[in-house]
Amino acid sequence: MSSVRLPTERTRQVNDGLHDAASNALNIIIVGAGIGGLMAAIALRSQGHRITILEQSEFANEAGAAIHLAPNANGILRRFGLYADKFGGNECLGITDYTPSGHIRFSVDGTRTRGLWEHPWELVHRVHLHNTLKTHASRSKDPGEPAILRLGCRVMNVDPSKGSVTLKSGEELQADLIIGADGVGSKCRAFVEGGQIKPFDSGKSAFRFLIEKDKVMADPGLRQYVEKDGILIMFIGNDRRLVMYPCSHNTLLNFVAIHPSTESEATGNDWNEGGSKATLLKVYKDFCPDVLKILSLVDPSTLKVWALLDMPVIPTWINQKLALLGDAAHPFLPHQGQGGGQAIEDAASIAALLPAGTKPEEVPDRLRLYEQCRKVRADRIQEYTRLAGRDLDEAEKSGKKLDMMEYTIYNFGHDEWHASTRALAKHLATQQTAYLRAPISFGPFPGPRQTVSGHPHALEHAKERKISIRFRTSRTLLDNFLPSGFSFVARTTVAEATWACSTLSDLDWLGGGGYNHLGLYLHGVCYMKKDGSKIFGTFLVVLFEDLADPIISGREELGFPKLPCSIEVEQQGGYPVVKAAWRGLKFLEMGVSGLQKQTQQTNGTAPSAPAPAPAPASGPPATNGAPAAGGAPGAGARGPPPPPPDNGLMYHRYIPAVGRPGHADADYPVFCAYSTASVERKVEEESVASTAQISYNKGDANSLPTLHHITKQLAEIPFLGLVKATVVESSGVDDVRGATRIDNQAFKQNIKEEQAYNQQHQTSNSMPCCPALGKGTMCHKLANDPELVHTKLHHLSIGDHLRELPTKGALNSSASQDLAKQTSMSGAVLVDIIKHKVAEEFEKDAATVFILDGFPRNQEQFKQFSDELTYTFAIHIASQYSIAKARYLARRHASRPHDDEEMFEKRYEEFMLNNPSLIQPIEQAGLLVMLEGIGALGVGDTYEMLKRQLKSHLEAKKLFDCCM
């Protein structure tokens, strides 16, 4: 046994797997105390879990020189209170690229694109970062229970099913989750599928070292390279390059000198392997004299060299209770400076997916979600890195020119905490049996759009006083508020939003009275329609109102996302202040000051959404444009393009289905064009404020029992700068009757056609019926009208079909082709149905049809799918689904709690024989499941993705087999 022991109580908890019933904290073992492992410890302890870190070295000191903290990684550190400028970090303010002869290829001023990213790009000494992470992981004053760091613990074996780790000493530890963060030479990797894949020598090695900036500044000939703070310098030759950048508050220069491995003979076995100064100078002997003069300043005792290792993509990062993280899952070459950043993103993801209260039995499922969130992104950046590191002649021969702006936006324009939080919310929604509830207790009544007799109200004299604050904030956080189909036009991490409060008065439909409403609006949003066209506008997230009547009518008639609260508009110091509260507890306050009156004007836009604000004449660039294409950040003279058009108000309507938890009677996007306003809005007075403030109080589940799930997310919204704040008084209040369901005309036309077909079918028996669907009215429409697949199947479940299916034999290949002929489903039509992009709810309910969500348009991309392939694939999926569903029903109806395998199989066979009317329709319905399920492949996916989709269905089958 090891002489290094956990405290007695701690040992009992980790080894026995005991849990505090109150907190339900997970016991987590992290193998490796590098950047990724320590970041995971900080994030997971903040979620309330108990962490033990096993480090094989005695000191757990992170070796290395400096590291990039790009915006995507820096934002995560800042979320947990870790600010790089507090431990020596300095901002990267520009990039200059030189030829080996010393001529400038290009120079980028990074200050021009600062406003595109919520967080700065900083450069920091790796050891300073590592020490800071180690301190925050283990000190008591940080949130959660301090992590236990055990040194000198070499892991020899991992059992992912038991959640156990065996050390070289023979000691065995158990936990609910094991995280393998043990680097490129990971021991944990051997215990996942594909773990036999080993890193290989990429053919390049790198010298790394630090030089004091003052030494370079002392030479007048070299001063030009380093006199500006925060500049990253590159000298790039054909097969070698030298990169240098400042760290430690611009006092040290970090160097990475990448070159062919044959010229330095680094082994790659030791990160701290010493290098030769003479060899370094020889490797770069053909570079300009300035480079050699800089390299001559290195202290030979600090010079290190290591071989750059690469590794093929492994098929999975997870196995039951084990998950890989960082270089253990995806070793990175250094060409984009994203290796450490991706490890930090991994850590954030796994913590976001395991919030307080996660149960041990939920861990494997959450790890699958972790891999879904992370693997595609990490693999893609890994491939970008390989491309960026190619020799110049190799890149030229390939004919593929790198678009560094594309890479930069993909790398920087992401917040993994926000992305994984959203993924968890979606995942949990599919597991819940309770549906969302709207206040549907009250029936229709006279409202803002009609009198009791159905006539419209006179709205010209109605009054509105609107206080609005438009500000810059985090796009990646706002992404969490956008339903499927909506997105920001720009993918930079800074977007614009508005809080707007309107006081309405002189409303006829309220007997001359009025009310207040307070809404959150997101600018620069678009919606992708089913035909591929886009609608641009402003998205309404939530609308608080202080009167029940408009809330009920707005939700039921228009689908507005309205919620009740009290709203008070007061004057403080001569300026307006808005306070929103629930039963006396204030959760939002906003105010403006320094008001200056503007020229009166008439504005015909709908008052429900704030009018677009112009970008400031100076300062940060417009936030919802895109950076200039074709270069690194800041390249080129042009700034971002102007914001996209704002044509109207958008939101998403959701009405739950009565008696069917988890289903909706209405679930679709709505658009109200400003041009459809029912009355002209006349601005009588407008004042612009010089300052504005917004503050939140998220409360808790006791003080805000019906709003806390909303207020805690609103409180996350950062205020990154004021765009414009106004107070506008006007007459003429639009009743928003122009709101319409997006693609509404196509929907109405299809319903009309279906009704006509149904009437015809009722008087004629000559039309063939599709036995797999059981409804003659549907089979031909499926074959000939893809639009109806979207509009009609949206609310159907397999359970509906099972009650109507004839009791015929199971499907086979011959039956499938007969079915295709009978329903006019040629291979081409089958492919046409495959095109539909869907959202799968298989894990939620085996009898749930997948919800369709639009379809692509490019027919040419699907010619690779032959009739033979589609039929074969159809039968395979149908059979796998049928077996899984049949066994699941057998378990429910025939088995007993303690049946052994033999008894269960006997009962299963009896059930199959005695219930053909139930089992056989399930097999037939499998084809319908297949038709919709494989539609999730989307546009442009290849046969390899077909195979991956098949694998996911087989994994779903295993879930049902677990019920046995």
C-alpha cells in the first residue's frame, strides 16, 4: 500500500463510494494534474463534487515556457475567477509575419478586432498558469470542497465498469467518475475503444526557451522586433519556423523553434530534454542575421527540445465511468496555440454536464453527451492545426489555401460552458415527462385585436412611453435563448440586445386604461426557412407584463412568450427607473440618465421591438457583422460589414398538448414584419441618454418559485458596453395582428390538399394503402408531397399507428420492395424522404416518431444513395428497432422481478406467440421509424455518416436490452 494516504473520512468516501444524501455529490478521480486536470478539478468542485487528483510526479510542476489563452479558453478561466493579468498574462495585440530573410509578409493590428470577442486573447507563462490552477483547485476559500492532490501516484490499471483505479503501490481507489487527463502518453487511453492507437513522431521537433526582453531591447538593431508590447512574431521558412511572443507582463520572450526532427534528434520521451545551443544556431543558419543574433542570447542551461507528437483520431473518448480529457483524448501540435485551450474547454464541458445533484447512475449517459459536445470540435481544430503546420511547399502542392479567418472565428467564437449548458438543457428536456405549462385556464375573450363583436379597436390615439437600453453582450450566452432554427447572423462572441419597457395608456380594449411590459430583444438574428431562405429581424426572448388580460390574449392569440410580474416606472433624480418584481422581490432594475431631447419624427415600425440602433461612429466595430474575410483577425483595411437588416419581430410559439406530456399542440416560429403594423406610430418626443444601468437579482427557488429558472439565466447576461439608450413618447399602438406563422401559406395549402384527398379516399377503395403506415390518406402524400411530411407527421406517434395497423407478417426485403411499388416509393422518393432533417427522440420514448425540422434542397448531393443501399439500410434499421421494441414490451408484460435468463426467455417466447397482433405491427412500423430516423443525416453527409447513424441506432437498441 502507498505511504501517501487520504484522510480517514475522505478515504472511506472515495473507496466505499458513499454519498452525502443532502448534496448527492459525485466522487471523482482525476488522473493527471496538468492544465486540463486542474481546470476540471476547479470546475467540478464548484459544482459540489468531491475531487481526488492523482499525479505521478512528486511535485506536479507543469513544465514549459508560455501558453496562449485565446478568447475561447480565457472566458472559461474568467468564469471561475481566474484572470490572467493577475498572474503575469499580457494581451496579444498584434501579429507580424516575416520571411526567413527578414522581410515582412503581413502585419495585423489586433486592437482593431478586440470588440469581436467577449474575452481578450492573452499570453501567459505556463508555470504561472499551472501554479494558479493548482492553488485554486486545492485552497479552501474557493467554491466547493477543496480537491485532494496526491503526488507520486502512478496509475497501473483502470476498470471503467467498476469505476476503480489501481496504483503501482497496489492501492485501489473507487469513484463514480474517472477522468483521464494524463497527457499524450496517457495510461487511461488504453481503456477506451481504440486505445491501442499510439502517438507518432510528426517529423518535426521544437526548441523552446525564454529570453529576457531587456536583453533584446539592449541591441539597437533588434529593438524593432520587441519594442511594441503584446506582438507575436513569426519567421516562417519552408520546413522550419521561429515563433516568439511576450509573457510575464511583457518582460519575458517565449520562443518555439519548430524544425525537422532529423536536425536535432529529440527523443520525444521527455518534455524537459535539454537542447544544444550550437544545434539551434545550426538549424537556423540560413535565416537573417537578426534571427541568429536573437538566438545567440539564449542561456544554454534553459534550452529544451522535444519531438512533436501527433496521433490519429480515436473512435471514442469514453467508456462507462471513464472519460478522457485534453491530450489524452486529442494531442495537439502547437501550430495554432489551441492545445491547452481545448483541454480547458473539455474541463468546462464535463463540469457543465455534471451539475450538483447528478446521480452516479447518470454518469455514463452524461459522458456520452460530453463526447457529443466536444469530439467533433476538438477533432476539427486538431485537423486545422495539422494544415496550419504544413511545410510551405507541401501547402502549395495541395492547392488548398488556408482561410485563417475561418479558423480564427471557429476557434475563438465559442464558449464551451454555454454550449454544454445548452446541450444539457436539451438532453434533460427529452428525459422529462412533464410538459411546459402556459396559463391556458382562461378561454378566448375580447382583447386588443377585437371587440366582443369581432370588430377592431381604434388604436390611433393610444399612447406609449418606451424606455430602452441597447447594449453589447455575450453572443455565446444569448445562443442559449434561441430555439432551433434561429441563430445570430454573425458568429463573433459579442452581440447586441435591448431591454425595453413600454408604458401603454388610453387603450380602448382596457376601458381607457393601460399597463406596462418589459421585454428582452436580441438583434442581428435570422431564421432559416424550409426552402433555405432566411428571415432577418429581432428575436423576442421574454416579455414581462403586469396585467393578466394582455398576457392571456398575447399568449393564446399570438403565441408571445409572456410572463406576469409587477413593473413599476419611477422617477429618481429626475430620470426614469424601471423595477420588475414578483410579490415584492425585485429581480430586475434598469434606468437611464443624462437625457437630451432629439428632433421629432414619425416611425412606422412596430412598437413591440426596439428600432435598430446605428453603430457608433468610433470605438468597437459593429458587433453583428463578420470580420473581414481572407486573413487573420484585423487583416485588411476594411472593418466588419454593417449589421444585417432588421425586418420585423420574431419569437417561438409553444402550446403544450393537453393530456400528452412532452408533446405540443403548437410548436413553431412566428414573424411579425414591421411593415404590417396596424397603425402608424407617431413619435412625439425622443430623448437620448448618456448613461444607462441594468442590474439583476436572480433570487432562489424559494423567493422566486415560478421565475427563478428564468432570472438566474438573465442574471448571467454581461453588460459589455452601451450602444444606445432612449426614452420615446409616441401615439398609435400596433395590435400586432400582422404576426404570422413562418411558412404559414405552405402549411395551409397542404392541410387543404390533405382534406380534399381524405374526402376522395372515403368514397373510393381503388387507391392502394400503405400497410407500414396503416393510413391510406398518408401513404401517397408521403411519397409525393415532402412538405406534408413536415406538417402532418409533426404530431403523430408510432403509438397512433399501432392502433390502426393490420396484423400482417414482419417486413423483409421482398416485402419492402413490394411496399415501395405499392406506394410509388421508388428509391429516388425514398431518398427524398431521407433528405428531411429531423430531431430524434428515440431515447425518450421508443414509440415516439422523430420530429421533422425542415429539409435540404440539393438533389445532386444524394445521388450516391442507390435504391439497393436505401432498401438494405431500411430493412436493417427496421429489424433492429423491431427487436428492441418487442423485447422491451415483453419485459413490461411478461417478465417477473427475479426471473433468471432461462425463465425470461421462456416468458419472452410465450409472449411473442400469444401477442402477434402487437408484435407484428411494431415490426411494420419500424420502416416508418427508419424513414424519419435516417433523415437526421442532413445535407452533404456521406456513406460513412450513414454507418455512424446505424451505430447510434444499435446503441439505442442496447438501451432497451438493458431493460431485460
